Amino acid sequence: MKKNTAIVIGSSIAGIFATNVLAPVYEEVIVIDRDRLPKEAKNRPGTPQSFHIHRLLPKGIEVMNRYFPGFIQEMIDQGAFHSSSFPGYIDNPFGSMEIPAAMEDAGASRALLESTLRRRVKKHRNVTWMEQVNVIGLTTTNGHQTITGVRGEDRLTRKELHITGDLVIDVSGISTKLPQWLSDLNLSPPTPEKLMTNIGYTTRYYSYPRKGDSPTYSDIISHGNSGEQVGSGLLSHQENGRAGIILYFAGGARYPSTDEEAFENEINELQSSKIAEISESFVPESAPRGYRIKECVRQHYECADVWPEGLLALGDAFCNFDPLFGQGISVAAMEAEVLDECLKVQTSHWTKHVFEQMQQRVIAPAWWTSGLSDLQWSGVHYVGDGELNDPTFAHNYLRHYLSYAFEEKENGNTKPIEGYLAMIGLLEPLTSVFNATTALKLAERSDEFAGYKTKDETWEHVISTALPT
């Protein structure tokens, strides 16, 4: 027997994922968005970051293939770059390597990905799309025990709307108003964790000089060197013979320039010369455009003393990440997968159960790995009482691990570096890299690292104190 009505606030990619798993379970799903949704692949005002390069992590592709089989080929048929036909390339201070394509993938703009997936979800006949509506608050039962719907406002007529539902999911992104809506109900959400990142990145798009030119690599990633204030860079290919270059700094000391000449000069300052070499003949198609993010926020709604049953948050409205690592879309897909599983079970305090499952299985490892990288930049600091409070051991572990992994790669053994890439691609757990067996190898190579363990301790204990619980 189907449940009554679910409301999804936001029709971004995270909203599409949520709607797709709700539609088979609820009699009606209402999707509310402040924009008029484009019928074609086009950027829209409600997603200002959509101009910039978006990437899918391997785990995200795996999950999305399960819910949207054939979506990669569908994008390729629309002109997307068949990126799995070429190896990737990664360069960081410890070494560089080509990365063979591990699965079918395509390089596409955020707009093309979003329109492809939305077209699929629109095939659900029980989904209603309410466009150009602002959500301005929540409605609950007396005592705020249970959600009853949302209050909205038609952006054209300014008419107030009352939309009832048994489940409300906020997927409105980084600009979520959920903390304010809770405050309006005299509810206080738990204190979130924050990474004060002061991220700045700038993107410019290019076309190939000659039609049919074949790229050497699918993506090129040049990791920065925070100690020397060398920024990071990414070259990625998209649909219709277009490539994008994104330059990145964190910490606020400097930002990539939006001046055309300065931007091109900064490409030459990257750790790796690959991006500059390959893009030398590219023809600029757009001016460089910047984007700034002051902080990354991880909410802990599962810890609330009072929380309306039937109110969830997903995607950036629950936890937003440093975009450089490409985690956002993939994490949203994984959260929707967790939601799908939880919809099949009945538990007391079901909403809290969903939040806990998303935190433990999805958010915790992604937040920790990207946070470790961000905290290497001068000017980035952590606010909270989680595992990122003191990342010293984890930073040193990764430094020794990457040195070991690239040394092994030079000797013909690529398994350690492949394990690291699988971990940051969310395919493998943190323990695939952070484990006692590997720690012992690192200790044998370095007296400095060996000093992290006292005589009476085990490496299992030392590592467990650093990993997310």
C-alpha cells in the first residue's frame, strides 16, 4: 500500500535522485522549485555553480547506473565526451601517473547531466512539478512532533500557498533555509561542524582548434602545494568539442584570477605542466568566471532533541563539500540509495534512523577525506568537535602513504595508489588505506612515522583514534 504525499524542495540533481526513489513508494510526489525549469540542457539561476565543471566519482557512477541504467550512453548520444575511451592523468607533489578508465563514463556539463536525469524522472506519472515557487516555511502538528507540509509563495503572483505532505525533503542546496525554518518554529537544530575554507575557483571554457581533434587524456588533475601557495587545476572535456579548465585555491590568501591574461599565466604556474601543454592550442570560448565558498557545513540533524518526524534533508542542504573533489553529486546519489533502503523498513523515529544511516555510510568518509585535504591549506580551519579537530596523524599518515605508493608504482606495483584512488572515489572504505598492515609497512620505512605508536599500543588502536566513528 502506497503512502500519501511526499514533498521535495528543490529540483536540482539531488532533488531528482530523491524524487526517483520516492515515486514508487508515494501516491504523489510534489517537487517545488523557485526556477522555471528549462526543457533543454541549460544553466538556470537557482544553480549558480552550474557554469563550472562537475565530475562524478566512481561510486556515484555505480549508484546512478543502478537507478538510471544507460544514462552515460544517453549523454554521449547528446554529444557528451566519451571519457572512458581515454586515460586520466593525476599529478601531485609525490608523483604522477596515468589512470586507466575503470568504468564507462562521459564528460558533460552540469546542465546536460541534470536535464538527462530530469527527463527520466518526468516519466513518473505521479510526480507534480511546481515551478517558480519559493518555500517560506514548514507546517507541523502541535508540539512539532510530525511534519504536515510546507508554506510557499508563488513568485509571479505573490500568492501564499499551503502544500500538505507526509514527508518533506529539503534538497535546496547550499542556500538552504532549513535552519531558519526550524528557528521560526522555535526549534534549535544541533550545532553543525564547519570547515572555514574560503575556497575560490575560476573556470574558463575552450574549443578545440580543429574539429575532430582527439585529446590525450580524459581529465588532468594537478594537485596544489599548499606550503608553496601553488594552486590546483583540472582540465576536463565536455559535450560538443568543449574543454574546461578550473583553477583553485583555498584559505583565502589568494584567488584564481578572472582576468583572461592572468588566468592563462596561472595555468603555467600549476604543479604539473600537462594542462598548459595540452591546452596551448585551445581556442577560448568564454571569459574566466569565479566562484567563492566561505564555508563547508555538515549538519547533525540526527542529534536534535526535538525534530518533526517526516522532515529530512539531503545533498548540500545536509552537508556541502569542497567542490574540487567532485563529491557533491555522488554523495547525493548515495544518500538517495540509503533513503530508498530505509523506505522499505518501518522503525520508530524513522527520520532519525535515515539521518544516522546517511551520516555513517555516506557523509562521514567523504567529509573526512576532503576535510583532510582542505586543512592542509593555510587559512583553512575547522570548527566542531569531530575527528577533524586534530588531523595531524592522518595528514602524516597520508604523506607517508603517498610517498610509499608512488615509490611502489615506479617499481611496477600500482595497487597502493589504486587503493588510494578507490578510497577518495568512495568505492572503498577508509580502512582500505588506513589499516594496521599498511601502518606497519610505513613504520618500517620511517622512524618518524614509527614514533606514533608507543610500545604498549597497537596500530589498530592508533588508527582507530583518527578515523571517523
